[in-house]
Amino acid sequence: MILSSNQQQDIQVIDKNLNQITDLIHEKLHIWVHYEVFSWQWWIGLCITIIPWFVWYAVSRNNLNRDRFLFAGFLTLIISVALDVIGDQYGLWHYRFNILPILPTYFPWDFTLMPVTIMIFLQIKPNANPFVKSFLFALFASFVGEPLFYWIDSYNPIHWRFIYSVPIQIFIYLIAYYFCKTRSKIHTFA
């Protein structure tokens, strides 16, 4: 394939940037191995990644609709990871003491706390007003969860305030609620 000189320059710029990113990832892995893994914050993150799933299992053990809640939890996980990556990449916040070194998100938050908490909220008083529950969830996540991770130095909100998270948390909860209810209606007709 024949490339113009402008296209060749473009490719060189892109390749240079990708090589710099690769070098930074290697440096991040080195930092993780030497400073983060097995720190007390890392152990807390590991526990927070595992234990809530056992709690949710105990809460939902006799629930015949467990698949609906898992679907809502998985959807929450996807949205949470996507938004977290965007915020991290734009420098709105950063995470320290990651459970896994390469992910730019905080694994315990995105893969456990957000989905499990929403699944539990969906199961408790399922006929309660979803807007009230989403608001309560958002307040809990934004003013208890985020400050807790800030307090243990795992979360660094550089250009972010906890209050900014409230409408996002409401949105995430309502999306999970909607798909959980929609999936319930599909099961009713099946």
C-alpha cells in the first residue's frame, strides 16, 4: 500500500503515542508490584471485591428472579466501567491501590459494589418508588462510598466533587431498574 507523506507522518505520530502508552503501562505495572499489591488498601479492595457477592447470594438465595437481578447488575457493571474509564482518562479522578494493575478503573467499585448494591436495592421493597430508591442509592454511593475510598487514599477526585456523581448514580440505578422490570415482563410472557 502506498501512503502519502502526510499519511506516513500521521502513522509515525500514532505509533509514537502508542509506544509511550506502552511504556507508561510497563511503569504502572512496576509501581503496582512494588508499592500497591499487598498494601492494606489493596487487601481492603480485594475483600470488598469478594465479600459483597456472598452477601448478595445470601440475600437472593430464595429469589426465583435471580437472573433478572444479575442482568441488571451486569448492565450496571458495563455502564460503571465505561463511565469510570472516561473519567479516569480525562483526568477527572484517579485510583490508587488497584486490585488489578492494568485496568484504569477501580475494580471493587465497578465490578462489585455498584452492581451488588443496585441488585440489593432492586430486591428490597421492589414495589417502592424507583425514583426515591435511585435518589437514596445515589446519596449513599456519592456521599458514603466515594468519601470512604477517598479517605483510604484509593480514590483521588482531581477535578470532581462527590455531588457531581449524584445524577449519574440516579441514571445508572434507573437504567438497571428499567431493564430489570423489562426483563421481568419478558419472563411473564414466556
